[in-house]
Amino acid sequence: REPQGGQSCWRGPWYRVLRLGRRMSAQSSTACWVWCPVERNKNQPFKHPADVPIDDEAAAKAAFMDHIQGPKVAKISPATMLQSKGNLALIAERGATREVPKFMVLPWYEGLLILEELEAAHGQPGHIQADWWDDELKSVLE
């Protein structure tokens, strides 16, 4: 069933890519992508864009009826994974290092697949648009 408003859900053929990114293997100094919230809110932990809000009716309504999901809640940013240990990964991003949960790290090629989908959907009716799709990310695909 198509959601109201004629927009399809942010689940295309690459939906599995989102889930596969959670299982990234331990490698050192590897180009990768890191999931980030579109809006920074220090009071709320990051939620993976493939997670379905099954315990929160208001969040489920926002996700599926108001189309507040996928690229409206999460974006990817280029990074380098320096180390992986347990459930954490040490990444370098924009000149700084930080530890993130492994589920926030995507292999480089999977991030490229997401960028290709965003580029194909840009400006197309029936697709949720990514406001963060910018010239810097477009240049990665060139």
C-alpha cells in the first residue's frame, strides 16, 4: 500500500544496504561512511534510518504517515575507520577522531550506492528528498 501523499517509503532495492552496514567487519584505516542525524539533538541517541519505531506510536506515525524517515532523519558523512573493537569503531571525520557504535559505520561502496539512489531520486515526485544532498556529496560520484 502506498503511503498518503503519493510518496513511496524510503525503502528501495538498496534497503538491505542499510542493514548490511551494521555488520561491517574490523579493518584498520579504511574509507567508510558514518551515519549522522540530520538534526543534531544531544538529548536523543542516534537512531539508524532502517529502524522501525515499533514501541512508539507517535514516531511510527511520523515515520510512515508524515514521511519523517530515511533521508529526513539520517545522512551519511565520509570518514575513515581507524580501528574496530567490540561494538565500537574509532573513526576520523573532518580532522577529528571519535568512537561510534559499529552500526553507524557503512563500508565505502555501500555509501556510494546510497548516494546513487539519492541522485536518481533527486527532484523526482513520489520520493522522499534528502535536504543534505549537496555539491560535496555529488562530487564523490563524479
